[in-house]
Amino acid sequence: MKRLLILLLIASFLSSCEFLGARTQPKVQENPQCAEPRLESAFDYHNQAKDFFRSFYKTRKENELFFAWYATEDSLYMANSIRRCYDKRNKHFNAVKNLYRENQTLQRLIVQNMRTEPQSKLSELYLEDYRKIFVRDIQ
């Protein structure tokens, strides 16, 4: 009799554990793609950086260079995050490689156009005269 009760208790305990375990299992992701959206956002950030760089040449505002720099950094971050995706393929590897090269080139151009410290000190020293000569450079 005791054995029967013990077996019934064990069976009920195991069935309740299975019932609770089925409830708490995480749902499978509905969107299994990971690499494609991240790659697209990395290219979007890169295009934003190019747009900021173009607008720097039109307006000569130095903050456009900083925005372009941060957009390239965001692009590189998104490209690096593809490494953790489980659905990456060779085409993603090649696209990320090209994106690295394009962002490095753009970052070099950005750094070349940023003012160096002596230039900024000179512009602070002769701010009024500098503003008369280069009206669009200092905002």
C-alpha cells in the first residue's frame, strides 16, 4: 500500500513538473534572420556618414564632420555585430569586409578635414578677423 502511494506521488510530481516545464519554455523566434537587417542598417549608417560629409563641404560646419565620424562608428559597430549572428554566410563576410574598407577611407577623409589644434587656437586668437574672412567656417 505504501509503495503504491509513493509511486502515485512520484508520478503526479513528475507530471506536474512536465506541465510546468512546458509552460515556461521560451518561444522560438519568429524572425530567424539576423545578419541581413544588421547589414542593411550598417550600410544605412555608412550612407548617413557620406551625407554628413557632403553637407560639410556645402556648409563648412565642423559639427557635420563629427556627425559623419559617429555615423561611421555606428556602421562599424553594426558590421561587427553580424559576427554573433547564426545565419551569416560568405556574402555577409564579403559585404562586411567592403564596408570596413569604405568606412576606413571615409574616416581618413574626415580626419584630414578636421582642424588641428594650432588651427583652432589661431581661429580663437583672431576670431573676429577670421570670421570676416571665412564667414561660413565658424558658426
